Amino acid sequence: MILFLLSYLAGALTIVSPCILPVLPFVFARADRPFMRNGFPLLAGMAVTFAGVATLAALGGGWAVRANEVGRWIALAVMAVLGLSLLVPALGDRLMRPFVSMGSWLTDRVETRSGDEGDVRASLLLGVATGLLWAPCAGPILGVILTGAALQGAGVGSTVLLLAYAAGAATSLALALLTGGRVFRAMKGALGAGEWLRRGLGALVLVGVAAIALGLDTGLLTRISAAGTARIEQTLLTSIGRGVPLNRAPEDVSDLPVEGVMPPLSGATTWINSPPLTTGQLRGKVVLVDFWTYSCINCLRSIPYVKAWEEKYREQGLVVIGVHTPEFAFEKSETNVRQNIERLGVNYPVAMDNDFAIWRAFRNNYWPAHYFIDAQGRIRHHHFGEGDYEGSERVIQQLLKEAGAQVEGGTVRVEGAGAAAPADFARIASPETYVGYARAENFRSPGGFARDVVKDYVARPLSLNEWSLAGRWRVTDEHADLRAAGGRVAFRFRARDLHLVMGPGATGASPRFRVRIDGQPPRGDAGADINAEGLGRIESERLYQLVRQSGEVRERVFEIEFLDPGAQVFAFTFG
């Protein structure tokens, strides 16, 4: 329910984002007609089409994206015909003749057959076309929805969230449309300016078509945003789980509710540190299931506590099971997972859940996520995100007592080092940022991404939370791949710690890199994976801590220069 409400609110916030501007002319073209017969069906068609296309893109793969691109161009042609017919009626009449099956048919119903009151079906069709054109700012909340859709597999949950997002946008547009309609009717009544308004709307529609065709809806318009909705959405998302734990343990854990039965652990691609375990084998034990992935900074900060709990309560009957569910493709490699399990000192059983089978069985949505299961196989508590470690340990103690174990009081003391050290959440003002174009935000190199092809990128001055590439790179949906030495990545951030998920592009390679902060070696602000001069190597595919500010946390410019080709860069995280 929380994510549903946040999705709706995030959609409503798109009205204040410049990337919604190209859609507005199509919406306001119906502003001078009755809302229920024109504006409402248009917005409904727009919302449903957007949700449907987004669901297909998330679940159906690349073919759905390509199909939507064809649909966008068809819709652009239809809208261009509509705009021309509004702007120059005589020219519109001529242009409509070749578009009998497409633009003429739709425009004829919109402008000729609908009459003064408008036609519901025509407005609905216009909404469908507008939905194909809608390219809202893909902020963090929409990113969570789409990622969840891809991870969870086919289902109505993700579509409902996408509909909530689209409905939020439609609601804010409806309010603007109702207000704009009254203004338009007042102007027509006072000035007799119906023809002038009609031509003006036609010009606005054509401007919107041009903006979308040139990619300005996702490029320039996003860049000119003063604040953008991404920061607002990130604040909303942070408030429910990134840095603030979800579902804290109650003060009194003596009467924990039953949340369900532990689902089977079948579907794991392999097991590490243990043969495959079943729910039957675990009956009579208290079980902690920890969903994690080794490049997730939030997981890395929680693992020291999980390890400490396993060591302290193992003899009393606690079984900890790590479910490693990958976020990036390289985290599906058994070799990589085994190396990082050894590096992190994880000794308890780990199920590699490459196909998200266990993830879906638990209906999970988070990294990290902890599920606490009693000796009867019932889920008694869950916790998402970092934090509330004392509460989680009290839950473990209570479930062990219910199973008849003698449990000593007190809670573990953990001192995480490097990336595993607790984050300074109070001073984080930069969100997790992906480098691959599928989820990238705030990319500022001129010309934007050249998807899946090699391009020479150029750096540019950055505002807070913007980033750029320089040098010869190939950007894929998941990462950027450096093709020539000297390539750089820059990010203007504000946080104590900066981490970067990186890997070598070839087996056995170990690209060198140099980090600078505000153009200088990091010195005392160096992270755990570089020296004071900022020098380091990419030895494997994992998260690297590159900055840990020792003094005042303020806005800084981070830059990493790769001295060798072959580096792959995936995502920034902060702490």
C-alpha cells in the first residue's frame, strides 16, 4: 500500500517536471470542451496506454521497446496531422487525404464529427496516441516499479503500480486541464478569439511533436529543470526505506504475529557452504533468510550483523540462509559469488537465486531483506533495508526462546570497516545513480547516450548529482565500457562516502585508475580501495569505496580517470 501511494504521488509530481511539457499541448488541445466527454477519456486512454507499454517493456524485453518506438512514430504522425489541421484548416484538409487509415480518420473524428461537445471515442483514441508519446522523467520510484516488474515476473502487482503512477500524472493534468478549460472559455467569451485559440493550440501541438521527434522531451527539457522531480521522489523513497528501516520490530516481541508460512527454497541455481536445504530439514530450527547481493552497499553494511547473529546463536538453534539474488549480470557468476563470499567472510549457507525463484516465492522487493521464521516454519517478522539491528536481534532471541533454547541477553556489537561501515544518512544528499542507459539519470555529457555503440564523450560542468563521461565509451543498458585509455567519469555529489561498482572488461585484466576530488588527490579523504594519491586497480567485478571524507561533508566533484582501457562502470552509491 505504501509503494502504491508513493507511485501515485510520484506520478502526480511529473506535472512540475519539464519532461512532461511535450505532452501538454495534446492535452490542452481539448481544454475548451466539456471535461467528461473530452479531457477525462483522453487522460484515461493516456494512463492505460502508458501503463500497458511500460509493463510490456519491463516484462516483455526488447521487442516491446521496439514496438513502442514504432507506435511513437505513428502517434507523432497522427499528432502532426492534428496540429496542422488546427493551425491551417485548408492545409489540414489536403493533408488528411493521404492518411485515410491513420491521421485523417482520427483527426476527422476529433475535429469534424465530434461537434462542439466532443466525442468520447475520439478523445479516448487521442489519449491512446498521447500515451505512446508520453516520456515522463523516470525518477527513482518509477525505476523501482520497473525493476520490480522485471524481477518479479508476470503479474498484476507491477501493472497496478504503473497504473497508480500514470493515474497520479493524469490527476495533476486533469486539474490543470479543468483550470485551463475555464480560462479558455473565458477568453473565447470575452474576446471572440476561438479561431485564434485554435491556431495557437495547433502551433503548440506541432512544437510538442518537434520536441519529441528531436528527443528534447528526455534531453534538453530534463536538463533545464531547476530542481526536477527526481530529488523529490528520492526523498519520498528514502523516507520509507533507503536509510530508514521498514517494519521495525515492536518493543514487545513476546506476541509476534504470524505473517505466513515459509515458502520452499527450491529453484536455487546452486548452493554454497551447504548442500541444498529444504523447509522440511529446517523444521524445528529458527531460520533467518537474508536476501542480498554482493555489490549492494546496503547489503554490505548489514552483513556484519547477520554474520554476528549466526555466530552467536548457531548453537542455540539459529540457521542463517543467505539468498544471493543478483542485480547485475556479473553477479550471476558462481566464481564471482564464491570469491566475494570468501572476501566477506560469509560461512553460512548461501543459495544462488539467479532465476529469482526464491525471491518470487517470498514476494520480496528489497535488498537487503530479512525474514524471521520460527521453529514451526512460520514467518513471524520481516525487515527491509538497513537499521533496527537491535530490534531484529530481539526477534531472534524471542523465537529461540519459543523453541525452548536458553538465550543470553544483550545484543551484538559490530564495527564495520570500509564499505561495511554504517552510513552517515543525515548528510547524504546524493542518490544511487546507474550508469547504464536503462536506468541512468542526470547524465550531462553533450548529445546524451549513443546506445550500444562506441562514442567519444565530452565532459561538461556539473550541478549537484549530475555526472558525465569523457573519452571513448560504449554505453549499454547496464554499464559503460571504456574502449581507450584516458577515459573519465565525473560526478558532483554530497555525501561522506562515494562508492562505484566496477569490473574489468576482460578476464585477467586489471585496469588502473586515478581518483581526484575537486581536481586534487584525495589524501585523507581516500576510500578503502585507493591510496592517498587516488591510485587503484579494478581487480574484480564488485563495489569499490573510493571516497570517505574525513572532515566536513560538502558538495564535491569526484573524477575517476582510467589509465588502461577495458574498465566497466555500473553504478554510484553513497554513504
